[in-house]
Amino acid sequence: MSSSRPVRLSVKAVLCDIIGTTTPFSFLSETIHGLMRREFPRMLSCHWELSAVQDCAKCILQTESDAEDVTAGGTLDRSMHARVTQIAEEQMSVKKESPSLKRLQGIFLSDFYADGSLTGIVFGDVVDAFKRWKAEQLGLVIYSSGSTRAQRLLFHHATVGERAHALDQYVDAYFDTSVGSKSSPASYAAICREMGLEPHEVVFMADMIEEVEAAHAAGLQVVIADRPGNIPLDCERAKIAPVVSSFDDLEFSNLDNRE
């Protein structure tokens, strides 16, 4: 379904999704989810006293409609550890992690990236594309449902095969769903305001059609990523934007150079 010709667009910034766009879907569904299912209880216990972990744990407990007010006062008692773990495991089992759980996962992932047991995976064409866009003086911003901390870690520890690439040096900003749902046009409008750009000056790239439709409704230029392992595209809905299977198919020029 991907375009047979290069996609040429004039923009000032690239707004990019991660999973299914820069990174294989299996990195989330198998590597990250598998790691969290195995290690979450141990990591929660190890980091229980950290204030950031306490804050996330309190928010996770508050998601229960019948929960008592356990957030009052100082540190949560360790007796709440099992309940936080249970709620987290329930959310992970149905792939409906709350923003607080995603922030908690980002904290825990830091340890695995730091000791080298985890590296960020990107498609082979991503490295050169990031370099091209930076050379073109385009802004590069990431918008993903994972926490901004997890996003930074992935790109800082990015690998292609056996080669490491610190791709975070090319990224100007990160956004997660604290700015709003990825299926809401208002979220993309808010990001553009944060960037100081008009929506039409930004191109958004993602694999999920509903996200591309939302960005398009907000006035952004859009591109659909059709990567190996992605959910098959709805052919009719995909007509909203050009479809690419590689960033090598993208030719972005700086809109400032045309003014």
C-alpha cells in the first residue's frame, strides 16, 4: 500500500509517533510488556521509597472507585505494595495502562537501560532520517502514549542491529498523553502551540489511522507509517494521507527556505 514515489513535503517540524513508526510494534508488545510483567513487583519493591514512585502508586490506587483515601499524609505503607501490583498487572493484562502506570514503568525502565539489559530498537532508516531532518533545520518532536521519560530512554539507548545510536540528540521535545488523547484533534493543536508553529507547518507521522485523522482534523500535514508487524491498514481510511514503509521514502524540505 505504500507510495511508489517519494513523499515530498515542505514543513518546519516533524511530529513523530514511536511504536509502529520509528520502532517495531514487537518492541512494546513483547520486549517492554514482557519485561514489566516479569519485573514489576520486584522493581516496585526496590524503588518503593522514591517520592516519584510514591506519587505514581497513590494515583494508581486512586483509580479504584471504592478506594479509601490512602493518599493523605506521607509515604504509603508497604502493605499497599501488593494492591498496587495487582492493579498494575490488571491494567497491563488488558493493555490499558493509566498515565500513572506508564510513568512508573518509565522509572523502572531506567535501570534496565542503564545496566545494558535493555536497548531501544528503531528501524534501520530512522537514524539517517533524523540526521537529514536536523541538517534541513527541521524541528523534531516525539508524541507517544508512553511516558516522556520512557521516550527519552528509548532514543538515547537506540540501536540498529549491534550498533548504538544516541538519537535523543536530534529530538527537540517529547509529549505524552498528559497533553491529551492521541485521537483528539485538540492534542495536536496544543502541541503546535507549544512548538510555536501553525498546524500546517507541521507533519505528523504515525501508524494508527485514528491518530492520523485527528492530526489532519487539527490542520497538520500527515503521513501514515506502514511498517512490518503493524496492524493492517483500512484501505479506505488510509486514503487520507500518503503511506510509506520507510523513512527513506520521505523528502522533507524546510518551509522557511521557500518564504
